[in-house]
Amino acid sequence: MKAARIKEKIIFTIFGLATALCVAAFATIAAILLSGLGTIKLEHLTKSALQGGYFEMIIGTLYLLVGSAGIAGPIGLLAAIYLVEYAPRGRLTRVIDQAINNLAGVPSIVIGLFGYTFFCRQLGLGISLAAGWLTLTLMMLPIVIRGSEEAIKMVPKSFQEAALALGAPKWKAITSITLPAAAPGIITSILLGIARVAGETAAILFTSCVLVTRGLPKSPLEPIMALAFNLYVKIVALGEAPERVFGIALILFMIVVIFAAAAITFRVYYRRRQLWLR
Amino acid sequence: MLKKLKETTIFLKSLRAEPLGAPAFICASSAIILLLLMLIFIVREGSQAFLNLGAELIIGAVWDTNAGRYGGLPLIYGSIIVVFVALAIAIPIGVASSIFISEILPHPLRDPIKSIIELLASIPSVIYGFIGLLFIAPRIASLFGLSTGTVALTASITLAIMSTPTIVGVAGETIAAVPKEYKEAALALGATRWQMIKGIVLPASKSGILASILLGFGRAIGETVAVLMVAGNTAIIPSPPWNILSPVYTLTAAIAMQMGEAAVGSLEYSALFGLGLILFIIAFIVNTLADVVVTREKAKIRGAG
């Protein structure tokens, strides 16, 4: 009996160390990046890239995120509504489900290849912001669908049944009862989708970015600058020392962590407030 | 057949009656359409390579674009060795962490630790590559006395850090889903907590853990930017083959590095899409397997309950 207790202690300690290692990995990465804080000046954030600043890269990244969230958000939400509220049990639903899982698993570089041949060339969008939106939509969609599905499923059936009993048609019950109750979860899923694609490089590599533009793009059909792309090209193609691109890495890291942390906090906060989830 | 047709008409009618039904249906089915489009276009662009190179694209031992040789074997081998070493590190750490977080860690600490691991998962791959180059590669170089730290092992370590959160997330979910009654029954019989975990929790969640490993594998083999920044990118099969201190070139890296230079319509361009198709198929198999494992388990639980 005593031996079993000691064995347990040892095993749990090892497991605890594994967890500590994960936490330490995050802390180390954050510490390395934050140590670069001194290398960027606040004025660089609003200065053009032609003068050594980051302005077009930051705005370009935000343009990409807002646009793809604007496309993937509504489509993903509608798809989730279908899967939870309308889909009959059967072969087709099963296939849709598997297609979503598979879409989530397609490597981003393959999505980039497809984006290039389909959006840039077949649809004639060229290397452009719009092509980037559509390509990133492919990556964001599964995250939004799965997250929203989860959120809608969490709303107790009785809420909707009450509305239906009062004579509301189903769509009305969904839009006025279910969706408001699921809204925090849906917003979380969109924020997570944004965090996922904010630093995406492989998918925009050949679809929407260039190293330098003159000012901001004037239309969605123009190429853009983005933080992730610039960081990648400067290190890999131009062979710049990592120390010299610290600023870009740090800003990108902060944007991604802000979106991801917002999503996680939002979820934790609302789980506590939504009493029916307890 | 007739019954099926009738069911379909009823289904379509029910969608028509609801203004939300049809658009929702179209959006959900778009996943199938997008996946098919992706397959069609990648096959179309890669067809020239399949016709001209045939099996060479998979089993040819020389990848040298200057010499016009497009043998994919060194790339496939590079991808596999990097991923296997990465998973050899990530699986034990990931599974141990997920057990620790959902079974051992005191309740108030669970959410914060889970959140940190989720944040780790959200860090973009280009940042992992940057950290790998700045922090891991120099240490590997000095530890093993190498002239350069950009070798397979560095890529594996970077990749291990990236795939651990995926494994922790998916495995943690299934471990947390093991019914409380099972665990309490074991504890009531006098089992220690470790005996309870080993005898009840792990067997009950083994398919979820398997699915998490499969998904981790899929994520790792498709990882591009982080790997290419630290793997050295030399299209050779290391000698001896298990030498992880040799630079390697992966499928994903070859596509990312060479797409920019390959002229549209050239054999090189087509060969890169061929590599893309290989990756697409690997990802498809892995995800479908994970799907089957999870679905079967769900059916079993439903049958038991």
C-alpha cells in the first residue's frame, strides 16, 4: 500500500513536470520576444516601411483579418446553425461533418497552393488582398463552424421550446432566442479563428503579399504587406539576422496573443455568467 | 429507393418552409464543395508532373531542380523523420500534461493552465521558426559541436513544442469526458488515484488519445514555415538515415521555397503541386482515421449508456 502511494507520488511528479514544461515553453517564448521590446520605438508603429517603420505591415495584417473574419464569420455561423438545428441524421450530414474536419486538417501550404491556382489565377484576382481574404477564409471556416456549433448546442433546448410553444416559427426562435444566448461562444470562436490566421504565413505566401508597397492598398485587388510575410521573407529569402527583425516578431506576437487571450477570457467570463452552463 | 426519395423531398420542403434553412444548408455544404475544388485544382496543376514523372515523384531519390530531377523520396523522408522525432517528444509530454491537468491539478488552477497551453497553440509558426533560429539552433549547434544548428533535430524540437498543445487539447477533452461515476467507483474500491487513472481513465479515453495523436501528426506533417526556417533545407537522405543531426528538406518546405521561382506551367511548378497532393492525401487519411476512431468510440459510449 505504501509502495503504491510512493509510486503514485513519483508518477504524478513526472506528469506535473511535463505540464510545467509546456508552461515554461510559453514563458520562455514570451520572455525572448519581450526582450526585444527595447528595439522598437513607438513612432515606428505609425511610420511607413520605406522609413523603417511597420505601419503598412500592421494595417495590412488587420485588413486581412477583418476581411476574412467578415466572410468566414457569417458563413461559419450559418453552417453551424444548419448542423445543430436543421441537419437530419443521415449520410449527407455525416459527409458534411467529415468535410469540415478534413478542411481543418489541410496543411496551410496546400491551402496556399489552391488559393494561388484558384483565386489568383482561375478567378483572376491576382496577388491581392481579396485573394488573401478568400484563402484565409478556408482556414478560418472550420474553427468558426466548430466553435459556433459548440456554443449553439450549449443553449438549453427548453429556451427554444418555450418560443416554439408560443407559436414562433423555428427560424424566429433561433434568431431571437438561441443566437443571443449563444453569442458569447460564437464571438469566441470568431476571435479564435482570427488568432489562428493572424500569423499565418504559408497560406498568404503566394496569394496576397509583397515585401514593400507604396502606401496602403487602394483596392482589394492590390497586393498588401503583412507582418508574418515580412518576417518570413526577411529571414528566409533575404537572410537577415533574426535580431534585426525582432520588432516585427514582437508586434505579430502581441497581435496574435491579444486576439487569443481575448477569446479565452471572454469564454471563461461568460461560462461563469451563463448559469445554465453550470 | 422510393422511401429515400420521399425523405429527400420532405427534407427539401422543410428547408423551404424556413427562410433560414436553405442558406444555412448551402453554407454547411460549402465545406464539401471547397474540399472537392481543392482536390480538383491541385490534381489539375499537378497532372503534368504525374504524367511525366510517374512514380519518380514519390520514389525518386534525387531532388535537384537545376538538373531537372524531381524525385520526392528525400523530401518525404525528411518530413517523416522530422515529424517522428517531434512526436516522440510531444506525445509523452502532451498525454502526461493532459492527465495532470484534468485529473491531478487542483480545480482553481485548471482553467489558467489550460489557457496558457491554448495560448501556446495560437503562436504563429513563423514566430516558432524565429525562436527556433534564435534560441534553439545555436544551442543544438554548441551541444553537439555542429557548424550549423539548422538540422532535423532542431526542426523536431520546434515542431514538438508546436504540436504538444494540440495533443493536450484533444486528449484533455476526452479524459475530462470520462464519467465521474466510473472514477468514483474505482476510488470507492480502495484504488489509489494513479491506479484509478491507469485502470479506468486511460482505457476509457484511449481512442480520444489516439485521435489526438493522429491530429498532432497531421498538424506536424503539414507545418511549413517553422520547419523550413530551422531544418537546413538540403534535399538529401541523411547517412546513416537516422542521423537527426543532418539538415533535411521537407515536402512543405520545398513547396514554400520553390513556388516563387517556378514558372507557371513548368515541370517544376507541376511537381510542386504533386507534392501538395501527397500532403493533401496524407492529411485526408489522418483526419479520416481520427474521425473514425472518435465516432466509433462515441457509438460505444452511447451503446453502453
